[in-house]
Amino acid sequence: MTMPAPIPTVDVTEAERRLREDAAGPILLDVREPAEFVVVRAPGAVLVPTSQFMTRIGELPADRPLLVVCHVGGRSAAVAGYLIRAGRTDVANVAGGMEAWERAGLPVRRGPVAPGEGDFPAG
């Protein structure tokens, strides 16, 4: 019996560094629900809630790496694992999720979501 491939994982500081240093590079894919996104989110994160993921999977850009984040890392690991099993090789789970992101003192936004915030970047 073969074991499933491990899910590539990065910590929040590495995820934030990749996002900051490579403007045309990775997308931070937030798979929490909209109510969680309103409470706290990383600037520039793209919201595709787990509850809508299967109907919106076609929206994921094939030419950009994905860093998948949720609240503490469980849902994002499941989504990252699914994408890897589907053949994506440029996906990583963000360990600890937004809880670790905030605890690390990384930039966050709170409150009402601005028009266009959480959408995929125009490309």
C-alpha cells in the first residue's frame, strides 16, 4: 500500500516573505468562510471558502503557486492535499493558519471587506 504524498507546508513567516518578495508569484488562498474573513485576514488574500471550493476550483490560476490558509491549518491542509492529488505541484499549506499569522505579528486587515478584496487579482 502506498502512502499519500506529504502535503508541502510553509510557516507563516515564509508564506508572508514569499508573498512580499514575489509580487507576480504566489496567491494566498484563504479557504475560511466569509464571516471568518471579515474578522481577520491577510492583506491580498483571495477568499474561496471551503464550502464553495468544488464549484469554484476552475477559478484557480494554473500559472501561480498557491499558499493555502485557513484558521489553524486543518481545512487548508485538506484543500492543499486535494489540489496535489489532482496534479498541482505548486501548492503549500500555511501551517497554523491565520491564528499563527496574527500571533506572529504579520500584517492583517479587519472589519468590512472592501469592494474587490478577496477576489483573484486581475491578470
